[in-house]
Amino acid sequence: MVQAISRGYSDPRASISLPDDKDMLSKVRHIVDDKSKLRPEYLVVVGTGGSNLGTIAVQEAVLGRLYNQLNPATKVLYADTTDSDYINNILQLIEPPLRTDGSVVVNGISKSGTTTETIANFEIVLNQLRRYRKDYENYVVVTSDKGSKLWDLAIGKGFDVLEIPEMVGGRYSVLSPVGLFPLGLLGINIGQLLEGARFARDLCIESDVEKNPAAICASIQFLHYQEGRNIFDLFLFSNDLESVGKWHRQLMAESLGKEFNKKRKRVNIGITPTVSIGSTDLHSMAQLYLGGPYDKFTSFVSVEQNNSDINVPRLEGYAELASEIQGKSLKAIMDAILEGTKRAYRKDKRPFVETTLPDKSESSVGQFLQFKMIETIYLGYLLNVNPFDQPDVESYKKETREILSRK
Amino acid sequence: MVQAISRGYSDPRASISLPDDKDMLSKVRHIVDDKSKLRPEYLVVVGTGGSNLGTIAVQEAVLGRLYNQLNPATKVLYADTTDSDYINNILQLIEPPLRTDGSVVVNGISKSGTTTETIANFEIVLNQLRRYRKDYENYVVVTSDKGSKLWDLAIGKGFDVLEIPEMVGGRYSVLSPVGLFPLGLLGINIGQLLEGARFARDLCIESDVEKNPAAICASIQFLHYQEGRNIFDLFLFSNDLESVGKWHRQLMAESLGKEFNKKRKRVNIGITPTVSIGSTDLHSMAQLYLGGPYDKFTSFVSVEQNNSDINVPRLEGYAELASEIQGKSLKAIMDAILEGTKRAYRKDKRPFVETTLPDKSESSVGQFLQFKMIETIYLGYLLNVNPFDQPDVESYKKETREILSRK
């Protein structure tokens, strides 16, 4: 791994070099500053999979899942798939500012530059923007591989462009301009995000395995997989981390789910990632998790320090319903539920590991994402598969293109 | 099953009698009318698991996932777990209307009446309401089993109360006042929801198995489970149906994940439900689904008629990026992606069934929910487990209470 860093972006593990790239950070900051001057009421992120999951993960972790409703300066909308009702709602939302003197910034993101859904949605949103703004080009930023067809088109149209280093794959690209530009525009401290990632990266490339948390966790997961546990449950005890779970779902599924191993032998291998939210999903999944088959390995994630806390107010009569929580803080109740859950797992011999984030700051989230990316690379090595390709995705895309070109 | 209907609410399958209960519907409508007169800016639903998953499912399917942001008369917030940051955000959102002359309706829902998180959040939200409204009782509705401690407290405080029939378990309760009251207050046609459910119910209790869609689908799933597929993926090609997936996740996990079978033999049986969204998750999960192990059975769900459609506008230069979509409608693109995906699954011998909803109307959603509930009951019979209990949930709750009472 240390080797990979010296090779920078010419190595398949290129993503671990992103936290060191001062040049990239300064280019992103420049465009963030520029677009911030437009005082956008909305940022529309057009991208899917690796092009938006990391951004949603960090945005919700740092700013909260109810962010848009809390009336921030810049709201964010994600146009990911070609769902006509959803895209129509997005158009409805951005129309009022466009009709008046508000502004809307659009970030179109596609590594290949040819993602069907992204191009469709990008054209639709740009068309709306163009209807209201003659200088609509000033409100558009394109993030893509340098020299992709989308890149060339963006240059031709006069959009700002940001480059994804070629060897950085979509699911490893959250710390590239893919995540950094939209997050920066929303006021997230992207310097701190990268700092956190760099800190974790340095711990996780340590060659002494026993001192390397990513290597240790990968080994544990590998051993459980070998014992027949084909499901990995990321059980996050924090509402705002649900999208970190969805980001990890892609990372694990695409990196490890493989038809062939590195020796081109057919293996049809893979671990199915699931996302659970504590304590919410204890009320929907705990019966299965504690009574069902021993086919899962669980990773609990919690947050040590929330941004706020509230005490249960000891209203008259309610002690009859739940005496043990009166006067306690919500955080203390949540911590007790996690502790109670771990005890139940232990008693029932349900295997798990645990990670605690100090808080939901940019630095902590950056650390966690970097840790999971390197852990996944190690898991790929242990499973003897290539954690950087996704050859089987082509099959449905090919069929889809064929259907569309005949329609 | 026909038998169960004649027994009404005295049978464990009581939930299938809900669509016939005119008395319940009229009681719910009465309180909906009453609270609508308050012109609430917010409805806060305090409940978790079976007490809110069905409501969220129907609300988002019918009104859309971006509903709150589209500036409706009554917005809805769900207080499910004791996440201090999330609950704090909810308090922030309801404060402006409370400070002025707006109103906020609170629906506290707990079947047992003693759910830890629900009681904690209920007290916190009520405390806020009480601070601003002397007659705060008028803004509160409690839904619970008749005679539960919460029921008695609600009567004592002068809150409106709605009853959950005792034999209707949480995960089967969406068509009871648990779902009907909040949905009705948001303007959803609950009569149509029940009508749809009744239509599906009558099809799904048909004793000739070959004419019974729920029995057929349950049998197919059962056979695939027996062949070692321990994961069931509900793959919904519609953004607004994601929470229908989350509702089904509880239904399947709690109903079928069991330590003991009906003969009290330890079996540790269960199917792990996952939720995927098309086409979004093709960009995160397709590599695993098409390249990984043959450990899944998939159920595709799509919507025939969306509420709106939009054409890709043929902007200059974009045909270079994706020629096959220019001028096509988003719905046609989505349909092609689903068709392409099914072809890829077929070629790769990945087993699936498919359901198409005519639209996202109350009637169609009601049909689908009722269909899945009866299918799950049949699956329980086939697996020889009790689909109505959840004994293992007690273990973590016991541990949690112990920790909290020592704190």
C-alpha cells in the first residue's frame, strides 16, 4: 500500500492518494468560491452510483437528513435515476428561484461521460435552466474523466470542468472532485474531510498488520465469510448515517461481488451488504437478527458525541409507561439500547465488530470513509478478486441500449 | 383464510378483516375531520416499526418522497428513534408555527403503549406543544390497544384515542387506525386504500391455489428458499416506493425469522429481505447481483403509469454521449432499463418474479400491501413458523431496560 502512494494516480489504488492532492483541492475550492458568489438557492447534483452516493453520505452525516427542510442558504437535490415523477418534482422545486432572481447551480457528474440516466437528467435540468437564464453556462459544473465525451462537450459549451483522475473508480471517488465540489458548495469543510481521510489512510496502510485497523477488520470479515456468513450488516446507530450505509453498500457489493477471481476462474463470489439503522430497525429486523439463521456478520457503528441532546421531561403519568427513561437524555437512551443490543448479540453468539465515531464532523466522517475503502481493498485481496473492476454491469446496459435503440 | 374472515378480530389473521371495518373507518374519518379543522402545518407521527413504516410507505408512494419540500398544507415528520440530533431538528421545524398562530398535530402510536423510544419522543414533543398551547390536548391523538397503559393515560389527559384491534400485530397494522389516521390527515383517500386492499384480499384468500396470486408467489419463494437462497431482494423501479420496500422488510423479517418452528423445535430459520431501487441501485448493486453468488431471489416491482412524464430534449451535442435516449421520455427509458435488467437476469439464470402496479394511487398501493401481507402469512405456513409472533425481540429490550434502570 505504501508503494501505491509513491505511484500516485498511476496505480489502481489511486484513490488513497487523493487526500494528498493539494492541487486538486485548490482547483475545487476555486470553482466553489466562484459558484458561491451566485448565492444558489439550489444545487442539483446529477449523477448516480459512485457519482453521488459519497456526496449524499457526507452531506447527511454532517448537515443532517432534514437539511433541506431546515431552510439553509443552499438546498441540495439529487437527480440520480430517470424516475419521471421524481425528476418532475425536482423541476417544480427549482422553478420558483429561476422565475425570480434566485439561482440554481447544476453539477453533472459522470466518470465515463456516457451514463444513460445522468445524460438524460442533465439535458432535462439544463433545458429548464436555459429557459430562464441566457448565461446558463455560468451555473453549470461538469465532473468527469479528462477527455471523456462529456468533458469535451463541457469545454465546448463553456461549462466549468473538474477532473476525476482516471484510475480512481466511481465507488472510490468521494474524496475526488466528485464529492468535493458539491460538498464544498454546501459549506462543508472539505479540507477537514481530506485531513480526516489522510489520518485514517496513514493508519490503514501500516504494514504491521496487527497495528492496521483496516487489515484487522478485513481479516475478521473474511474469516466469517469463509464460515458461510454471506451477509454483512452495517448497523448504524445514528439516523444521519443511513446514507453512509448506502455508500458502503455499493463499495462492498461492486468491489467483492465477482463472477471470476484474479486467476480467471469462475467463482461467483461476494458478500451481500445490508444497512440497518439503530434503534429504528430493531423494531423491524431484530427478530430475524436474533432468532433467524447465523448467516450474518454485523458491524455496529455509533457516534460518541452528537451535536445536541435533549432530556425526557418527566411529564406527569408517563413514568407508568416507561419508568426507566424519565429525566434521561436521548443520547443516554440510545447508548443503552446499543449496549443492550450488543449484549443480546453476545449471549446469542451473533458475531460483530464495533466502530465509534467521535462525532459527525467532516474529519470523523472522512476517517470512516477512508477506513472502509481501504478495508474493502484488503477484503478483495483476501478473496482473491479484483476490487477495482465491475465487468458484469455491462450485461444489463448492453440489453438496455439494444431495447432503446429499437424503440 | 375464508374462515379467518368469519372470525373477524378474534383470529390471529385478524388484519385481513380490516378492509371490511366500516365502523373503524368512520371513527378515523371523524377524528381526521376534527383535526383537519385545526389546519395543521405539521403532523408529527411518533411511533416506530409497525407503528410508522406502513404510513411512510403509503405517504411516499402516493404523495412522493419530496412531499414536504413541495410546500403542502400539512407537512409530516416521523419521530421514530431516540436520535437526539434528529429529534432536535424536528423540534426546530415545529417551533415557528407554534410560535405564531400555526398548529401542529401529534399522533403518538404504540400498540403495547410502552415502547421506550416512542414514549421518550412523545413526552418531548408534547412538552414543546404544551409550552405554546394551553389547550394542547386538542392537538393530540393516541393510537394504541384499548386498555393499554398509554390508552388509559390518553383518556385521563383528554387526548383523542383510536384503537388497534388486539389481534392485529404491528407489522400487519397499516390498514388499521395506525396508518389510516395520519394518512387521512395528509389528504390521502383512505377509503380507496381500503377498497384496494379488499379487492386484493378477496383474490388472495381464494382456496383454489392456482387462482390465488399470494399463494403462488409464496410457493415460488418457498421453493427458492429451500434451494438455499437465503436473501429476498425487493427491487422497486420507482423512487417513491423505497419505503414500501422498508415496510416489507419488517413484514418478512419479523414474520419468518424464527428461532423455533411451530413444533417448538429449534430451527433458526428466516429469509433476509433487502430493498433495491431501480435504476439507482443497478449503479451500486448490479455487479454483485449479476456476478456474485446465486443466493438471492428477486421480485421486480414497477409502475405502469406515473403521475407525470418528461421527454429528453435533444439538446445540441448530447447525442454524442447517449444517442439512444434523445427525444425519449423518462418513463420509456426506465421501462427499457427494467426490461434490459430482466433480460440480463434471465440470461444469467437469476430467478425473479415481477409485479406491475397500474399506478401509485391509493387503491393500487392498498392492493399491493394487502397482497404482500397475505403472501407473508402463507410463507409462514410453508416454513412451518408462526408469522404473527416476535419472541426474540424481547432479549435486547430486557438488556436495555436493565442498563437504563441502573443508570
